[in-house]
Amino acid sequence: MDHEFWLGRWREGRTPFNEGVVNRFLQQFTDRLAGCPRILVPLCGKTEDLAYLARDHEVVGIELAESAIQQFFAEHDIEPISIMTLSDTLKVYRRAQLTLIAGDFFATTAEMVGSIDAVYDRAAIVALPAPDRVRYAQHVRRLAPYLRKQLFVSVEYPPGSYDGPPFLVPASEIQTLYPDAKLELLAESPDPRDRADGKMMEYCYELTF
């Protein structure tokens, strides 16, 4: 994962991946996460999905750019109750149902994030090139060894029609990355930003472990 690329995007305010509203698939399928008290949101940015999920769940978000986490709290007029430094590269912000970890996703441990019942992945794995996706999926399972559910938003488009990120991650790859999961397609919709000459599609999957 190219840290400087993503940190630069946040410094320059070039964050079109930040939807600014609660994701439509999350709103539609929140009930699929019922019975999952603690939810992990990898590469969370400052997404509105964090606050939405925190209404009914404990949420643990991990984001490389500390400025994104600071912006999230500022934009929601929330003052973190505690800010803790875990290491030279990891810092934790906490408030009520929210725990947001600033730093490298791959440097986090299961002990740091605590027990995780479900993962919500909207813009995480599609932000990574193929070799990093394997490493990412393996680390998700290390962080959440007792994972029950994953709500997963992916994109697909004809090869060569778009230079990611987001990268295309088809259902076959998702199943390969999580071979012990049952994969169910919940919904699909054209990309709202009309990328890849209008040929990009978004897919929402549920993975059950």
C-alpha cells in the first residue's frame, strides 16, 4: 500500500472516494449486521458510515491519515474523550461507541482492536492493487478470528476502461480471498459517478463465516 499516495490525497483534499453521505447499500442492508455488536471498518477515512453504524454498534475504524480522523470528529462536533498513542505509528481516538485508530492498517493487531463480530468494507479492498489485496484479507482474518459477517461493496468494469483505484474486484476474487465464507450478492447498481465510460458497476455482497 502506497502510504505517501494516500496521505498526499488527504493533504490536498483530493478525496472523491469520501461520499459525504451514508452509503446507499449500507442503509439498505444494515439489518444484515444485526446481532454483531462490534464492527470493524478498515481504511475508513472520515466516512459518514462510521456515525451511522455507531448508532447501534460499537465501531472500530482504522485509517492511515490521522487528519481524516480529526476531520471526522470536527465535522460531527465531537470531542474525543481519550487520545492514546499505541506506538510510534499508531494513535487511538475514542468517544462513546467509536474507536478510531490512526496509522498503518497492517501494523494493527487483534489485541488493539478487540473482539470483532463483523467487517464493513466499502472503499478498502478496492483501493488496493492485487498483491496487497491478498495481504489485506489475511490481515482482516488475523484481526477478526471470530468474524461472523462482512458487508462488502466492490466495483467492476471492463479491463482497461479505467485506471484504479478503485480497482475492479470481482466476486470470484472475493471468494478466493475468503474461501471459508459463503458469498451472497445483495444488490448491484451503476456507479453513481459514471466512471469507466459509464461501464463501472457497484456490487454489495454479504459474506457469512
